[in-house]
Amino acid sequence: MPRVRIEPSNVEFEAQVGESLVEAAERAGFYWPVGCARKGECSNCACDVISGIGRLSAMGRYERANLIRQRGPRSIEDPRLRFGCQARVQGDVVVYKRGVEPL
């Protein structure tokens, strides 16, 4: 199973292939800040991918449109910025997201 590590808290857990970062965190017993019931509309779950960007699903049109709407057109210039509720795990990744903590 792929491993996900969250910085700066150094939280680490396993994820199933195809599971979103938020789903994997919650299944492992961690809270991940969200504001729209995991629909990719609010950007509260956004994180920066430190390593393993190629081991996440590609950004879809819906995620891209909502990043632009929520954070402006420049937000999509950096492919490391992803919504945790939309990015699906394909392999080991390390992301930066404050607020991820045990439930």
C-alpha cells in the first residue's frame, strides 16, 4: 500500500490506491481540514505536494476551475498545489498541510 506523510506534523499513514488524500487520512484516524464536505469547492483542504507529485492522480478540470475561482489564476501555475479531497493516491507521497491531526 502507498504511504502518505504529512508535514510539518510528520503524520504518516497508508492509503489505498485511488483513495483521496482526505479519505486516506480519515480512514487512518486523522482529521484533515475541509469546508465543503469533500466536494472540491472551498479549497480548505488544499495542500502542497513536497514529493511524489507524479504519484497522485492528474488534476481534473473541476479541481483546476475551483482552484482558479478560490485562489486566482496564478494558483494553477504551481502543479504542487492540490486539493486533498480531489488528489487520488497512486503511490508514496509527502505533502505539506497544517491542521492534520488525530481524530
